Amino acid sequence: MSKGLTYRGAGVDIDAGNELVKRIGPAARATHRPELLSNLGGFAALAELPVKYRQPVLVTGTDGVGTKLKLAIDHDRHDTVGQDLVAMCANDVLVTGAEPFLFLDYYASGKLDVDVAERVIKGIARGCELAGCALVGGETAEMPGFYPGGDYDLAGFCVGVVEKDAIVTGKTLSTGDTLIGLASSGPHSNGYSLIRKIVETTGTTVRETLLEELMAPTRIYAKAVLALQQALTIKGMCHITGGGLLENLPRMYADSGLGALIDLDSWQRPDIFSWLQQAGNVDEREMQRTFNLGLGFVVAVAAADAANALEVLGGNGESASVIGTLVSADAPVGPAQILIS
């Protein structure tokens, strides 16, 4: 008599999932915060609100890594995409002035490779440490027949907390405010469909040096920006993600009649962007609306606070520079400048 069908025979290995939970336990525990009331592995995570807040407001964000994952899979570079995942979510939450608090991940594959998944999720835990938030749980989905063999996808979910009267809304922004850009580590997690197309159409061999530049993990700006928030008033913030400077900066001052006058020579554009532009014959405006071009985050402060802001950010490990000024949306534009309104 033949044996009956099993879940493992259908492509789902429960034992592998249990083994993964055991392996990632120490990494998750390293992100522990005192507000947590539950441990990894339950049906849901429990946490008290931090006691330092008088009127705490919860801020939520979700994102993924996008097709940068395909490069990670093709070149066995799984250790840092977890940081990318945390960064894309935590930096979004940070724009409101919120402290990243809790993080959950979703990892889905056609067949669970425990070794690969362990590397990815340990990267997520490392990202949570950098952001100051706790990795409180997630979901590992094994979906045979849905994803091609060896492929996986990631999604992340971040909860932040901010004092109600400290929410950064951008409502006090005005002409003359200074824009300070914080350096990126490279493309971060945006524009990779174009990057992969450039590599494919040019027949470029992705050697180690190029791979290092393309796979550099997204910077997490939480600790430096929260320190800045303690030192002075931040009037507006912007995470430079998909859409680059052109699409993201206006989200900070939308419908206000303001524009950002940006000095294009005010920061060092990483070499990887020059290579991408030349190799793909990409128009400059297309570059500006696809990539961060070396700026991962922008803060707006009063002009009188700019010098102090640069000092605080530099003291917290960020390479920051004044990149422009808020002006009226119809202001004149000089050489090597663009007006984003």
C-alpha cells in the first residue's frame, strides 16, 4: 500500500521552518527593547508604549527591497538585503519625527533554504539594531509552485512612536530655510530594474568591485536624525527613495507655493551613478527622477540652525552638506542649479 501524501511531499517543510526560528532567535533577542512583553515565535507581539511619551502617536510604514533582491539571489549576496528592508521602512517612519519602535518582516520563497533565510533575517536584525527598533516577529512563507526555485521576496512593517506635539509636518517651512542632505551609500534600494537593464544590455560582467557598489546596504538615518531633533527644531524631512530628488522633495512642502533650489555641485555624486549614466546613456533628468544620486535623506532647518545641524549630524556619523534653500516656486534658477517645485 502506497504512503499517503504529506505537506513535506507537497513542498512545505515545517521542520525547516522550525529550524530557522531557532537559528534567528539570538539575532532577534539582540534587538530587544524593555517595552516588549512577548518573545519571538508567538502568534502576535505585545509591547507597551515607551513611558517617556506624554501623548504618544503611532506611526506605521511598510516597504520592500524591490528587484535589488534579484542581484542578491544571482550573486549569493544575502547578508545585507535585510538592512535594506529595515531602512526602507524605518527611514519613512523617521520623516514624521518618529522613533522606530517595532519591526516585522515577511519572507516568502518557493522552497525554504534555511541557510539563505538565516543570512537574510540576521541582516534584518542588524538593521533593527541600527534603527533602534525591536524585531518582534514576522512570517516565513514557503509557497511551492509560486516562486521559481531559489527566489524569495521580502516585505517589512515598521511601527514608530512620536510625541504628538513633536510631529514633523512641514507646515512651518518657509522661504530661506536651509536644506541639508545626508549622504547615501549608493543607489540604496531604488532604480534596480533600470540598473539590471543597463547591466544586461551592455553585457557588463558584474565583477566584485561593481557588485560591492550595487549591493551596498541602504543607510539608516534614525540615530543621527533623532539626535538632531533633540538639539534643534527640524522643520521638514524627506526620505529620498523611488523617484529621486525630483519626486520626493515636493512631498515635504506640497501645495505650499515653495520650491527647493538645489545646488548640484554641493555634494559628491558617487562614481556608481556616473557609471550608470554613461553605460546606459541615461538622460540627466531621468537620473534625477530615478536615483538618489548620493543623497539618501534631506532635512530642512532654519538658516540660523544650519551650522549647528551640520555639526550634530557629523558628530553622529553622517556625511552631511548644505544642498540648497527653500524659495518661492517661481524663483530664478542659476547655473548648476535646479528648482524642484
